[in-house]
Amino acid sequence: MRRIATLLALLFGMALAQEVHLMWSGAITGPTSDAGKYYAQGIEDYCKYANQEGLTGGLRIVCETRDDQYNNANTQRNFEQALERGDPAFLGYSTGGTLQLKPLIQEVGMTFIPASYHIGNIDPPNSDYLFLPIASYSEQVIALLEYIAKQEPGAKVALAVHPSPFGRAPVPDAKKAAAQLGIQIVEVQEMTKGLDYTATLKRFANEGVEYIVYQNVAGPVATMVKDAKRLGLTIKHAGAHYAGGPDLLRLAGDAAEGFIWVTSYYMPDEDVPAAAFVRKLGKRFKRPADTLESVHYPSGMLAAAIAIEAIKRAHAAGKPVTGDPGRAAVYQQMLGLDFDPGLAVGPVTYSKEDHVGVDKLRVLQARGGRFVPITKPFQSKLFRKVHYGK
Amino acid sequence: MSYLLQLLVSGLVVGSIYALAALGFVLIYKSSRVINFAHGQFIAVGAFLVYALVVYLGANVGLALAAALALTAGLGFLVEKLFLRPLVGQPIISVIMVTIGLASLIDGLVHLTPLGGGNFSLPRFLPEGGIAFLGVSVSYPQVLAVVLTLVFLLAFGWFFQRSTLGAAMRAVADDQMAAMSLGVSVEHVFALAWAAAGITAAAAGFIVGTISGINLQGLVAIGLKVFPVVILGGLDSIPGAVVGGVIIGVLENLATGYLDPLIPGGGTGEVFPFLVLLLVLWFKPHGLFGTEEIERV
């Protein structure tokens, strides 16, 4: 009887709770859907969890994940629909879509949290309302260069980047950082998905390259490391967030052994509360093994957690959380957000000047078919100096 | 010298995969003049079928490949019966739109399976390493790619030259009306061409999946690579598909090896083959081996 009463009270409460919509637009199909699919699942599951566990401050957050097929026009249409509906914040995805929407985001004043960690998203102009969940690609690559400089002072490095703004994002900062670290960037090679990278690898070997640092997606990186192994090259491989992880292990197998990777997320098989939480949520919402193994699943959770926390705090402050005033209230909360949802290696902290949530990173290495951390969480020493000059 | 040789050999290997992928495209165009924009999706379906049979049903790789070839042939046959046959005699734009729609449909259906948005790789079935000679290295999956391409070329060569069905297909390709008047079932030939295209697409998907992993977008992208290959070789020429594939593969490698260091950011391997393609089409608008169609009015 008591259970029925509790259930009825819960249902009654839910019926009375104010609904707030939160939309994500990203690639569930099309290019990069190998990341987007899991990112969307992370958002959906965290949202359900937050509602069920009462982490929404009495609101009912209705999360909606929409497939934009990595098409900027679709992203814009979804963003405009969210705006029209009165959503207080928006979860984005691609670099192209985010960069293209910047002027509109600025004009309407909507908090926007992309899955793209391109530093240009939060660089002026039109960057007031954009917030990165974790450290930028530029900081990730510089952190790798710092690690490499410690291991092999004066190392010769080649950057192998995706032929897009996503890939090119860290190149200028990486060049400046390399100069200060005494590392020689021998070449910057743009690489698409191919069947054979022998020519590129042989050229790198002839140039004496010791490390290849990737700002790319896992597919081409996997083929590259497999080709390097076949050619018997001793070049070491390192990559930023989207270049490595469990996807790379799945595609490259043994050839990925030794790959150095930088990210702000924990590995799903780590014995830490964050990983246990992700596993718990995955099981609770009956996600398959590949979702639980994906680093993009907790990434989506983190984006949802940030937006929900800001909405909750705005509501707790007695502010409206929908429409024009709702957008303004949530934005004000974002500027002072400081909390630890326990999904990454550091807390989420934002301020008017700092639009990066989790500032810390870890370097991991593929060993025995899994990525294991080889550093404690740290912040790049050089990034702020080379990018902001301070 | 070994550097140049390595680039040429790697180009040859990649080119043979392009040729294998292009073969099915040419077979369909040659017999029915249909440009199949869903060819990349056929390649993906072939790779996913092999993966599913091996991983979910525990089949042997060889057996899974044979089953995937048969199933993709069936898919081609079915697609022709259901979608293409009602369009016989309709404007070419309608047929093109149907194949584009078909590509979206197959994409969507694959995304409904657990394999849709992920990265997968086949369990290792070939020994590690590869063959090395004169300072050149070729992996076993790459050797397999060349062997499979040769096997399919020889098989199709024999089929078209020696078998009755092959002769019927050639007759339809030359002149549909004349073939019909001689009792050849054009509908049957069309369906057969789609089935054969399914077989070669599955073989290409299997090879690409073995070399660079199984991912829907990556596999579909190989289907797009087919276009420069067949335009260079000639849309309706099987030897043209092979020569076109090898030329594109070798040019990609040579450009990456020698031109990339001269261009900031590199990436010339993606562009250079198209420049050569433009140059060739200037002199040979129907491709290197394509049929010149002269209309007299």
C-alpha cells in the first residue's frame, strides 16, 4: 500500500513538475556517427538518471537527441527549433556546426555546449555563450608535446591531422609550443581515411620523425599504426581525445600497443567511482557492451550533467528557466558553475574568463589491449602561455 | 629506389582494391546503363555480413565470406527486381534518384542494427606481418586483396568470354533490342548483373574491412572512390576498371610520397589523381577504354 502511495505521489509530482526541454543535435548517423551514437546515449541516460534520482531540483528535464547527420544545415534547423520552443541551453556536436552557429548563438544568447573541443569555439568573437566540457584540442596536443619533450628532449615530431577545421585546430598553438619545448615539428600532414599510408609513413621515417601526433578520428589512425607496424617502423604514436581510446584498440588490435593518448575521461574498465558510475548507468538503461566500452558515452553524460546543473541552479535561484529570461538565467549560472559530477578527471569550473569545464587531462598508454594512465591528472603548463600570451 | 618501388607496389595494391570495388559498378552500367549510387552501401553490407557471421554465429572466415557473397548477390538480385525493373524505359534521372534513395535506405537499415554507428574489426585470420622483397613490404591482407582481385577478374573474364550467360550479357550491353530479338531475356541479364555486382562489392567490403576495419562511413567512402576510377577507365569497361583503379592507386601514392612535402599540409594524394583524370578526359572523353557512342542525326 505504501509503495503504491509512493508511486502515485511520484507520478503526481512528475505531472506537476515544470518541464524543461534540452536538445542535442549531432551525428547519430553519417560521418563521425561512431562517436555521436554513444554521445547521444550518454545524454539520454544521464538525463533519465537525473530525473529519476531527483537531481533536477524539482524540474522535469526532457532531453531530446536529434540526428543532424553531421550536416550543419540540420544543426542550425534544430538549434532554431530549440530556440523557438524556449529551451534554456543547447547541446551541440561538430566543429563545423558550432563554428558556423557562433554569430547566431551570440545574437540570441543561448548557452551552447558542443562535443567539439576546438579552441575557436570559445575564442572571440561571438564566444560568450560557448562552453567546452573539457580542455581544448590545442591544450590536449600541447599536453602531449610536453609529455614527449620530457621523454625525449628535442624529439622530431610530425602532426597528422584531419583535413578540416577539427583537425587543423591545434596546429598553430602546437607549433608555438614545440618551439618553446625544443621539439622539432618536421611536418604537418593532413590525412583522410585511406587504405594505405605507406607513402606518408616512409616519408616520415626518412625525415627522422620519432613521434606522430594525431588530431584525427580513430579510423585513419588505426590504419596508420597498423601500416607502421607492418613496415617495422619504430616511430611512436600519440593522439588527442578523438584519435584514440577503445575505438582505436578495436580497429588496430595489437598494432595500437604503446599508443599514447590524452583525454579528460576515465577508462570504462578503471577501478574508480567515475567508471563504476558509468557502468552502473549503462547497465541500468540496458546499453550493450560497445556503449559501455566507449569513451563517448561518459562524454555525452558530462555535457548533459553540465547543462542540467546550470538549469537546476537557475531554478533554485528563483529564476525562470525557459524562454528569453530562462536563457539569461542559465547563462548567469554557467558563468559561476563549479561542481564535480564525477565523470572526468577533474571538476567542472567555468567563469566569465574561463569557458573550459574540466581543465585537467591525463596521458594514457595502450598496454596489453587497454589504455592505462601513465600520468596523474594535470594541466598543460604551456597552453595558456602560447594561446593567450599569459 | 626502394622508396619509389614501395610507393608503386602500395599503389598497385590500393589500386587493385579500387578495381575490385569498381568492377560491380561497371557490370551494372555495362549491362543496363544504370549508375548505381548505392554501390558503397553494397560494399558495406558485404563487410558487415562477413563480420556478423564470424562474430555472432562463429562461422569460419572463408565460409562467412562465401555466405556473404551469396547473400549480397541475393540482395543485388532483389534490388533489381523490386526497385529497378519497374523503371525500365523511364528517364535516367528517375533511375539515378532511385539508387540515391536506395543508398539512404540501406544506410538507415544498417543503422538500425548494432553495427550501424560503430568501429569493428574482423578477428585475425591471416598471419601477422607480410611479404618483404627488395626493401618493399606488403601485408598479408594486401596480398589477399591482389589475389582476390585477380581471381574475380579471371572469373568474370572467363564468364563473359566463354559462358552462354556471359555472351548474353555482352549482347545486351551491345544492343538491347537486337539481343531481345535473338531471344535473350534482358530482364534476366539485368538481374544477373546486379547479383554479380553484389558479389564483387561484398568481396571489396571484406578486403577493406580486413585492412582498415569495419565502419559504415569508411566502407561507403570506398564506393565513392569508384567514380574517378570508372570515369578514368571507362564506365562500361572491365579492363578499364582495373587500369583506372591501378592508375588512381599509384598516383595517390606517388603524390603523397613526392608532392606532399612541397605543399603545406600535404593531401596531394587526394587531388592529384583528379588532375590527371581531367587531363585524360580532355583527350579521351569516354575514359581510357570506354565505348565511344557516336550518334548520327
